[in-house]
Amino acid sequence: MPVGTTALQFYQGEDIAPRFTITDARVTDVTGWTATFAIKESAAAPDPPLHSASATVIGSSPTLILEVATKLPLTLAPGAYVYGLRRTNSGFDWQLAQGVLTVIDSVNKDVV
């Protein structure tokens, strides 16, 4: 399965629910797919990730739309991190997307 590599940017303190669109003509059935979205300091950083959440498949084949099922509060310090979106079904453990996630300092973060 091809891996998407989209850079993501969010402001510190936001509740995020990233959405990914993946197209693969070889995918014919997405029934029962499960996926996990995770954020780490680096790809080599040990588990557990800094944040993780289940992702839900809301599209159908061959264009999949995966959305993080619950909003993650982005409490990370400003800076660059890595994220991954991975299918987690037994026998079908596939990386679907990965890239850099940048947390941007927010002017309003300390005001509210």
C-alpha cells in the first residue's frame, strides 16, 4: 500500500482531528478496517507515543477517507514531531501515512 507523506501544522492547544484521503486501486473492500494515528518525538522514539487515537474509515474503496475518531488536545510544546497513520488489522499491518507534524506557538494559548 502506498504511504502518503503530508506535512501537518497545528497551533498549540488546538483539539485536532486530522483527516486523510488515500487512493489505491488495489483496495476493493474496507469493511472492518481499523487504524491508529500516533504522534512521536521522532520515528525512532520508544513507545508509547506522545498522543494516539483510533482512526475511522469513512470512505470506501479505492478512495479511502480516514479520520481520527476522537479529537486530540494538542498539548505538545511548539516544535516538530512525526506522525503516523497505520492500519492495525491482524495480518494487514500497513503504514498508510506519515510525515512531520509541526506545533506552532499560539498567541492566544496563554490568554484563554
